[in-house]
Amino acid sequence: MITIKSKAEFEIMRRAGRLVAETLEKLRAAVKPGISTGELDQIAYAHITRHKGVPSFKGYHGFPASICTSVNDEVVHGIPSKRRVLQEGDIVSIDCGAIVDGWHGDAAITVAVGHATPEAERLMKVTEDSLYKGVEHAYVGQRIGDVSAAIQRYAEDQGYSVVREYVGHGIGRQMHEEPQVPNWGTPGRGMLLKEGMALALEPMINAGGAEVRVLDDRWTVVTRDGQPSAHFEHTVALTADGPEILTKL
């Protein structure tokens, strides 16, 4: 069921979104060679709980951590670990969610560890730009296919592949609500976007092929060809004045 949020409910979601954005900025600043993904998880948990939030991911379907940390060819859902130490030249995607007064915010960034290669830097930039291409089409009266097609067209025009198995989603009192928002699609198709909807748009873009697989931990998704992947996400409110990014400082 699609949930329509009131202005008062969007105000609470703004608080949740701001907490997520602040947490991601602390994590971006902490990323450096020698830090473990487990340490990043501790930073996230401490910041979210210190500000009276609840980590959305911790315990979700049994997920053991407060953030997802996906390194290099890992696409999404990487599990933080003190044994996973980041190295110079890695890229790490950090996905973070927080609950404030019962409402969720959800966002992701991909960060270079030290100095990434020009190829990795370009992959990250194109992935982030593709997210904003989607946001530009998330207007009341548009359709989900308009958002999806904008993301796909931009990423593929730059020579990259769009992951198909994992998609964006509605968000509100639940982290994952209807509708699903694929990162590929056809303009003019799909559900009509209405005022009061909230969407988490999250392109996952691969340097190589689009195919992915899940590791034996049953969480971590990696590219089949071992090529790197990047992931960016924002929670977006659909208002009469246009799309409002709730997870941006």
C-alpha cells in the first residue's frame, strides 16, 4: 500500500533524514587507509543513538550492524567487520538508515579511501550524478518510469551498467514501503507520483557488467565479473513545490 505523508509527518522525516546525513558526513571524514569497516559501524551507531535515533538496519531481517559497508566489487549489503581494513585506493559504499520518532531516513554514499584511481573516481561521480538525474524527474504528476529511465539513460550513456536485482523504494514508518523504484525503466510508464509520497532513490552502478551474486554470508552482493560498483541514495519527499531531498545537509 502506498502511504501519503502529511506536512507534519514530513517534518519528522526531515529530522530523520538530517540525522542520516550528519552520520554519513562523519563517516566520510573517518574513511582513511587503516580504518576497519567495523570501526565505521561503531561511529555510526554512536552518532545515531547519541541523537536519540535508532539505526534502521540493525536487526533488520537479522542484519547484524548499523550500516552497510560495501568495498570495491561489493555492490550493497556488505557487513561491517573489524577484520575488514580499508586500503589505499579502495572505494567503499556506506548505506545508512535512522529512525526518529517512528519515521525513517535512508541514504548512501561511495567514498574513496585515500586516492582512488581516475576510473574509480569517474564511476563514483557518474553514479552520484545518475541519482540526481532521478531526483530531477521525481515531480508530482510524473511516473516512476520517468525517474527510472532518467537514472538508466544517464548511467548507460556513460558506459556503465545498472544493477537490476536491487531497487529504490517507498519509505516512511517502514524502511521499505511501496512503490518499488527500479533504476531502469520506460518514460511515461509505472505509477503516477503524488504529493505526499516519499521515495528512497538509490542507483547501484557497475563499471563492468550488470550481473551480481550474493556471497555465502547471505547478505553481501558482489559483481559477477569482479569489477567495482558504486552506490548513492537519498530519501526524497514529493511536495507541491517539487522534490525535496530529506537526507542532504
